Amino acid sequence: MKTKTITVLFFLLICSTACTAQEVWTNKSRILPDKLRKVLTILTLSHSPNPNYPELANEPGIETKYVWKHSTSVCSPYQDLEVVEAGSFIWYDKTGWKENMQLNKREFIKRFNCPKGKLKKGQCYTYEKNYRYGNNLYGGDAMWYVIAKDAGGNLVKGFGILETEAELKKD
């Protein structure tokens, strides 16, 4: 009986932790997910092309049917900064923003080709092949973000919304 009770309590703890961990946007009257609210916006972040339309994926080694091809760029117009993290939230149904991808500093350096994770004043860094792959056509939006810190350790951010569409790209 004791083992059964412990198992049930452990299961409940795991379930409550998983449910809480998925809630990234608690104030639905505000547009930004919690992680991005109240952090000073200094960086500029953009996607190209935007809106973004899917194409048939006919690349060797790609086993999905569709690909949404775009790049994401981040620039620090005012000062040198050090990247803390980057990532994205997605919105594809009425429940709103869900955490999608999170890149630590090492992953950011690799994908954005940003040496040592240092954003230099006036310079842009681009994730050239920030592609989405899938077997179903569905639209939705992605909000990419970068969080960095200045020389004094203060956090700053940049974010940009990418509109992903469900209709195939027209040539």
C-alpha cells in the first residue's frame, strides 16, 4: 500500500510539473509570453521572406513533404551585447503561444554564425536556413526572440513574428 501511495504521489508531481512547464503565456490580455515581458527591447529581429509559404520538399535526405524556407536575422544597433539564449514560440490555434524551440548560447553561435555569442554594435547575424519541415500544410505564426545581456549584466531582448501560411508557394 505504501509503495502504491508513493507511486501515485510521484505521478501527480510529474503531471503537475509538466502542466506548469508548458504554460509560457499566463496573461492572455498581453501579447508577449512571460519570458519576454518587462525585458527592454533593444535588438532588432526580422525574418525573410515574411509571410512565409511552404514548398514541396524535394531535397536529398529530407523525408517530409513540405518545407517553409526562411532566414532569421538579429542586429544590435546600439551596443555590444552577449547572447544568453534565443528561441521561438509558436501560435497555431486559439490557445495562443507555446514554447517551440530554445537555443542556448553555444547553439546560437553555431546557427547564427556569431563568434563567441557576442553581438557587435551595428552588425547583423543571420540563421540562414531557419527552415520548418512537415507532412501537413498548416499555417500559424512563430515569434523568434533573442535575449542578451549588456556590459552591466542587464537583460535585453529582440523579437520578431514570422507568418507561416498553409498554401503552397506560388512561383
